[in-house]
Amino acid sequence: MTVIMFSSALSLLLLSPLALAHPTPASTYGITTASLHTDLVDKWYSDYNTESNVTKPADPSSFYSCSGPDMNAYPSKNEWLSFKDMWEINSPEIQKKNNGADYGDAIKTAIQDVSKTSKVDSRLILAIIMQESTGGVNIPCTGGGGSDCGLMQFRGGAVFSKADPSGSIHQMISNAVFGANGKPGFLQYFAGGATDLSWIDQKYWGNPYAAAHIYNAGSISSTLLNKQEGDNLNSKSYANDIASRLLGWNGQRPGCLASVQCKGLDLRTAALC
């Protein structure tokens, strides 16, 4: 997955497969559809209607968090903004990215639906959407061979359809969270335990920031999430970007420029913003 904002970025106990209530027009699921295990739900999931005592930053454009870099040193779910506040911060960016076209309601509804089924917090899903595409439904496919597609730039994922805007938007998000066509999604990277992901050390399972790092880089080599993976410069900052979005950054350039002050992110130059 590639990071669009700057340079364009099963559970330990599987539950029974769940059928999505929404149609899946663009592809057939190739990954078992499941939700997070209860322990992870308790630690990392809140319903999208849950209120938060966290105050929005006065200037979401220049806000940035230097949390981490150890994967266990990033903000807990109780430190995140509410989904309502995150949506208010990011919906203008989504509308701008779509040239004023109103796809916000469809994106919001799909996030909430997928979150309710998967038990991946809606705020995490929104943060990754904003990181990968800024909510632009027509975002081009990127990555090797142009295969990372959709709102969350999922490998082999669905693309937007004018004939079925809501359905294709839902499909894009579903693909990236649940996995599709034999490829794991964010849910699998987060919850762990899947046989085909045995190459990932189990110490990384159950941490959404480590999952985000893997989702972006396709690999992980340290509990310090500011470690670059291969040639992917964005892997150094991806976890911090996600954390910052959960705390109130809207992804604009001033916040990116502020990120170079963070320990380990000093190599992120203005050119990467």
C-alpha cells in the first residue's frame, strides 16, 4: 500500500464466517470473514457512537504527534478522538479530494458497517482511508503493477463504480479490512494467527500500530515502528501518521513538516510532504 498524502500507501481465535449484509459487486472474498477476538475488542474497539473526552486540536492542519516509536508507546483507544470528531475534521478533506462531489455519507456508512462487523474500530479505518487516499473514490491504483486499489489502496482491491457508488465504496473498504482474493487485510495483520501469516512474529499481533506498519510496508522487523522496511521511506513514519490522525491531524502539509522534529523521523524531508 502506498501513502497518497505525501508521496503518492485472524484472530487468535477465528469466529465463524460472517456474511456481509451489503452486496459485494466487485470481487469474491478469498479470506475467511471474521471479527476480532474478545480480548482485542475490549482493548482496541469502541462503537462509532462512543463519546470521547479528548479535545480536538485547535489547528488540525499543523498538529502532529511524536508518540512511539515502540509499538506499545502509541496512544490507547481512550486517547483517540471520537469518530464523530474525527469525521468532522476529515470530511472537508474528503469533499475536497472528490472535487466537491458528495460521497461522504457513503464512505461514512461503509466505515461504520465494516467496523461493526469486523470489530476493527471505525477510527482506525478512517485513519487508514485518509492516509491512503484522502477519501478520494477515484484514486488511481498504485504499487507494483498498479495493483493497490481503492480508498485503502488494497492489493487487488475493488475500484469505484459510477454505476454503483455506494456498493463499490463499501466493497473497497470491505476488501481492505477483511481481505479478499486470497490476500490478507488489515484485520488479519491486526489480529494474527492465520497460517499464511506465520512469517510475522507473534509478538506483533494485537497491536493496531504494528498492523498499520505491516499494511503499509508488507513486512515488519522491529517493535520500533520508525524503522524503514526495504526501500519504503514511508514505513518510517506510517505508524506515527496513523497515530496523529487518530489524535486530530487532518493530513495537511504543516503537520507533515512538523513531523521531522520527531525522534527517528528526522529523515522525512519537505520533499516527502
